[in-house]
Amino acid sequence: MKPNKTLGLTVAALGFLALGYFGVQYNGRNNMFTIAAAVGGAGAISYVLQKPSQPEAPSTPIKTQRKGKKS
């Protein structure tokens, strides 16, 4: 992994740990579990409901060019 990516992931992980720690101190343990379950459920629902990206079909048929016989 690149050093910048590793540093970014480390900072993000420490930030999330601190957010969880202080969230439990402020909101309480059961409320934080409820918030985590709600966010996880919303993420799972949005993942399931995503439409697969499909390229649009061309509106006019594409003509193929045939190469003539070389003599």
C-alpha cells in the first residue's frame, strides 16, 4: 500500500474509534447500538435497491461495413 493511503486509513480508523468512544459517553451504549444498526440497515437497503447500470441501447441500428475482396 502507498504511504499516503496507509496514513489516511489509519487516521480514519482512529477518528471512527474516537467518534464511537465519545458517542457512547454522550448517548449511552444502547443508543449507540441502535444508531449503528440503523445506519447499517440503511446501507444494506440502499445496496439492495440499487439499479444495475446498463448501457443504453442505440436508437438506430449500426450498419456494418464489409471489406471487399482484395485482388
